[in-house]
Amino acid sequence: MATYEEIYGKRVKEFDSDPTLDSSYEGQVWYNSATGTLKSVVAFAAWSSGSNLNTARNHVSGAGTQTAGLAVAGDTGSDTYTNAVEEYNGSGWSTGGNYPGSYERTGSSGTQTAAITAGGYSPNQSTAAEYNGTSWTAANSLSQARYDLGASGTQTAGLFYGGSSYPPTAYYDNTEEYDGTNWTNGGSLNTARAVSRAGAGIQTASITASGRPTPSVGAASEQYNGNSWTTTSSTNETKSSRQSFGSTSSAILTGGTPTPFTGTEEWDGSSWSTSPASLASNQLGAGSTKNNDSSSGGIWGGGNPSTTGVTQEYNKSINTITAAAWSSGGAYPTATEDMGSAGTRTAGLIFGGRTPAPGVSAKTNE
């Protein structure tokens, strides 16, 4: 049988105490010499239900974190655009300050108390505004009016890119960087696209994937370094209307269309892989968290296929697994064999049996 080293190309390390764990240890095995135990690390990832938005909406943008999220504007159905803003505290949604205009398909980034939203459709806009946790203040406009644009970063270091015109006859590749006051041109995407909220990271290190038109850019992925975009490994699914969060070293990408998709993909800094975690339901055009890592996040709203207020939360945790082993217990009072047993380790019952031949031990193993 092959050894661990032959399979994984590395030996089992020995420590006198357990190491401080993060996702880089996933799948690794080590021996704790102090406790005499063999241990390994397993990551568990899953989507779970959160509280619904107070106002169901499609094509909503999002910012913030899983416990401090922000839902901005959107379409409440039949092309009825809203300026409603809601704030999430990890348990429920409450009403925030209204956005200056009623739009859908805007781009948002930053935190719940310091966000920047720009662009949108009503029809396509160049409008931008900043949120302080209570109210919105008009900001300088984008140089390129657009909707379905990608967004990453913070209120004082934002990154907005891609998008399309109305009607969608033109797809944009240009990038604009926001410094808290002014917009400046950044490096252009290698593939023009309407990215539909699929962006993660900060102004100097962002990643975007998928988008319209599908299938020509539905699997295309690119990474930004603060100056230029570089084409990276393609996603496993060819989709648009996807949501993402995380960083250039670890990101989550989920949902999508055509053919409503509930799967999730993970980015490890070099490639996309299929995650075992799946959405309970696909939410096309949902908003998502922005200012967080890939171990926790969330999406809300969208079309399912009708307008929805559903919120789904993502969590991934690292768990240490200790290999099972037998250890010596106290000797049974009388050497006996062929006994019956029932119960548990701490509340058990043994019965019957017979006296074995001379020399048989009464040793007990746990």
C-alpha cells in the first residue's frame, strides 16, 4: 500500500503541540508527540438561510460583510426601480437611508458605514454617491455611464470596471479608480464584459470572473494588480449573473445563468475548483458582501426566477480531526471470553462469557 509521502509528496510532520491552523493546512496530517495523537485538518463549507430582505428585489448591489451587510436599490418587479436601502446585522434587515435615485444594476463596494455606489440602469447612469451608515452624499460621476458593472475595494479606494450600455449593444473594458473624491482611469480589462456583481478584492488586488455576453466571456477570469488586468485560469462553469466575494488569493463565486445554477466555485490564487457547498436556490442578480474574506459572506435578493428577498450565508471553517485509536483501560475483574456487551463507553453492560484457558489476559481496551 502506498505511503502518505508517496501519495502527497511530503512526510507527516511531528510537532510537540498543534500548529496555529488556517486554510493552508487543509488536507495535511501531523503527529502531536506530546499527546501521542495523529491529526489532520478538514474544511467544512456550507450555505445556510438568513433573514429575508424587507423589500424583495432583483438586480440589487451589495457591500459590507456577513454581519454588517448593505443592500442598495434594485428592481422590485416589472421594471419598477427602487431607491430603498437595507442594512443587515447578521440576524435581520433594517431600513437604511434611501439612495439618491431609483436604479437597478448599480455597482457597490465598501462597508455598511462607508460605501460607494455608482452606475446603474434607469437607463444607464454615471451617477455615484457615498454612504456613511445613515445617509447618502452625491459624489463625482463616473467618466463612463454604464450598468451591470463590477465593483471592488473601499469608499476611499474603489475599483469599478466593465459594464454595458443601454440597450446592451456595447460592452465596456475600461476601469475607473475612486480615491474618495475623484475618478481616474485604470488598466483596461482584457475582455470587455458586463460582470454583474462578480468582483472581489481591493483596488490594488482584485479578481473578476464570468459575465455577459455568454458564452464568449462566461468563463473568463481576470486579476488586477493596481495597474493592469491579467487573464487567469477560467472558471469551471460558463455563466453570467454570478456573485462573488473574497480576495485574489481566496475567493468564492456562486450562482449564475443560463440554466439556473446553484453551485459554488473556490479560487485559491491560481485556479477555480468546484466546492461541495451549493445554494439552496439560485438567485440571479443578487447582491453580495464585499469587504470580507472567503471564509464567510452572503448574497441577498435577485430573481428566483421571480423577484425574491432571500438571504443566504456562506461559512467555511477549519476543523482538526484526531485519528481514532485504541488505548489501554483497567483490567476486567475476572479473565473471561465470549462475553456480550451493550451501551456506551461511559454507561455500558457486559454479560455472559466463560472462563478461558490458562494464560488468557483480562486486559481491556478502550
